[in-house]
Amino acid sequence: MAQLAKNAVLEGYKDIKMKLGIDPKKDVERVTVVREAVGNQIRIRADVNQGWGTVQLAREMLKQLEPYHLVWVEQPIAQSDRSMFCQLQNGSSIPLMADESFVTIQDLRTFGEQQSIDYLNIKLMKCGGIYPSYQFANQAALFGIQCQIGSMVESNIASAAGFHVALASENVVSTEISGPTKFSVDVGNLTYNLPFVHLEDKPGLGIDIDETVLMDISEKVEEIFEGN
Ligand SMILES: [Mg+2]
């Protein structure tokens, strides 16, 4: 992780996202070596993906991670434990982000009323597409919650839509829309020049679709289904 983080910084990244929570015993060590590798000028965020399980463990972990200046810790505890974010926030100075615990407007209302989180991770594929995601970003602002547009590792089309939502709302302070960088072939021409993405001012989502690629993909999908 430290080596990967160092490489990313050499490529020009200013923000590093770490995944934690698989083996909590090693998480503090992981953050320590990554912080040492990238120095203090790089922002580090951590996503626990519900991995710390109990409030007690999460509290302990947050306390131990305080010296490392994390921008935020994402989804430290189980998805269903929305009210437990309150208990965590009281005991820690590290900002908290909800991801798996946030899907609907009711979730946003709960977090807003409890004042229990600092950030929301909005994903178009999780939250119902462009319109609800845009609404959530603006409604979150009323509660003083800032937003990130994340992704479920989508290809060009949904990724372009995500960037449009992100840039349309002043309350979106971060994006994690990296899906297309993981595809060997993609249907559109959204251009990443890492660590940046180049967005067009063309109509619609601002991308062109290559229909031959689309046909190839649907043929391959058909073959896979026939094979099974
Ligand atoms: Mg997440």
C-alpha cells in the first residue's frame, strides 16, 4: 500500500484513498506506513466498507488514527447502524462519511437530523440516477453535509453522468469516478489524463458512443449466456 501510494503521488495525485477494515489489527500500521510514504501534504481518506463491525471497535480505531490527519473515514460500521454514527462522532475529531448506510432521502434526513456525519457518498447507481443524486447533493447542503459523487465502477456512459452531477452542484467536493480507467475496452470516449479527467462541453453527457464496440460487447455477452 505504501509503495502504491508513493507511485500515485509521483503520478501527480494529491488525494489517496485507502481501503481498510479487512483486518482491523493491521489498519493503524497500514495508515502509518502510507502517511510516512506520501508525507504530510497529501490528503488521505479511508474507506472501511463496514469492516470495523461494532461501535466499540470503530471508536477505538478512530482514536488510534487521529494522529494521521485523515480527511475522512468512510462507512466504519455496518450499513444498518445509521444511529450509531452519532455515537462515533461524539468520540472522534475525524470527519465521517456515510456510503452503504445512505441510499434514500429518509437516510439523508436521519443523518441530517442527528447531525451525525460530515460527508455523504452519493453514487448514481445506488441512489437512482442523475435526478435524485443531484437532489440529494443539494438537500444535504441544507443539513451542512458535503458530498462526494462516487461510483460502482461504471463504464463511460454512467461515469460521464456522474461527473455532470458532480460539477452541477456546489455541494459536491469530491469525485471517485474511476470506472473507465479499469476497462480494457469502453463504449465511449470519456478521456482520462490521470490524475485528471477531460470533460467536453458537447450536448448531453458530452461523450460519443462507439456502436461497433457496443455491438461487440453485446455479442460477447450473448456468447457468455449461451455458453452457460
Ligand atoms: Mg465506500
